[in-house]
Amino acid sequence: MKKEIVVVMSAYGNDNVKALGGQVALLPVIADAGADGVEIRRELFTPADLSNLPDLAEKIRQKNLFTVYSVPESLFVEGGKVNPSLATFLEEAATLGARSLKLALGYFKAGKDLTPLKVILGSHPVKLVVENDQTSDCGILSQLNAFMFAAQSLHLPLTMAFDMANWLWVGQDPMAAADRVAQHVGYIHVKAAQKCGEKWHAVALDDADGSWKPLLEKLPQDVPRGIEFPLEGEDLTAVTRHYVEMLREDTAQA
């Protein structure tokens, strides 16, 4: 089974993306590297980019890529309410022709009525994926697990985006997280990290200790894998192709 590989634009470094001409300038690199999809990042848009989403959507289609749209906001704001901009983000994602919209979980409160969320999601074609982020109050396993079970019970059209390394930022065990929530995972952010002093830093897979391999094996094998570790070098197409091919193989061979 061919695995779908997505390249996350921020893997090239936000400053570098801007210096190279924005996200549209890297589409040929991603397509030529053999990737299947691209994760477009809202935080990398200029105001002009945001007003010209149909043009970007067409350029992505021309490269035969599918789109994940990532917005640096949370599904639930403080107080446990659904983000008031959710419908706007879903509309932007639809304009991009995105397969899914990715948000962090945010301030979910167990027992909160999720009917308003179900109504919003039911009126848009784009599927939601909810990610574990690096915040110690929201990106923790108990919160994600409680939300995913609540969403499952209401048949909400969403899955979890499992970031393999973000658990380290919140002091939790990625393998234990995979054991608990793997059944809910619909998208994987492949990322390895190393600790420098007191801080974690994302590193390329070739520079990691290899613990990402058994972790990836614990997760669903039929969901898209997003490259979100640093992609650096003089030949970005070659570097990207190297990791696209690595992650498309069975992890036992990687």
C-alpha cells in the first residue's frame, strides 16, 4: 500500500519560505520530490496571499498535490467555547480545495455540549483534524483523549492529527500517547526531537536517535504522513525527495 506523504511548508523554515518567495514558490520543489500533498500554513500568508486563495488552489492542483490547511489557532477558546472563527477557517480551507483543516485542541472542557461544533462541521465539506500542540494545559494526553472519545460518541466528522514529538514539549511519553489515541488518528506529523539544555528542538530524521520508527509503527499505516522536521540543504528538492521516499517505505525498512 502506497503511503501518502505530505510536506509541511514550515519544515523549510518560516523565514526561508518568505525569502524564497512564499509558499507558492516551493510547490515545484514538493511536487518534484514526489510528495502527494502539501500542508499550507496560514501564518505564512501575507494579506495579499489570503485574498488570493483561488489562485494558490489552482497552482496546487496543477502540481497534482492535495492540501492540508493549517491554522495556528485552537478549536476551543478560553471558557470552552468553539472558536468563533472556525467557520471562516473552514471556508478558507474549502476555497483552497483542502482535504482537511488542522487546528490545535485548545481549551476543551469535558461535558461541554458539542452540538454547536457538530452543526458547523456538518455544514462544510472540509474534514477537521485536531492536533496535540506544545502547550502544557491543552496539548496533553488526557485532554486529547477525552475530546476524541466525546467526538466519536457524537459521530463528529473529525480525526486527530498526531504530532509525534510535541508530547515531549509537554513532558509526556509519545509511545504511551500512541497506545491511547492511535484509533482516532487520521493524520501524522512526523517529527523527531532532541533536548539541548532545557529545551527541545526538532531535528531531521537522519540526525535523530531512531525512536521515531517504533512510534510510527504504532500509528495507523493508512493515513497521510506529514514531514514537519527541518528540511535544509543546497538542493531542497533532493533533501525533500530523500525523506519522502524514506517515509513512503515500511518503517521496518526505513
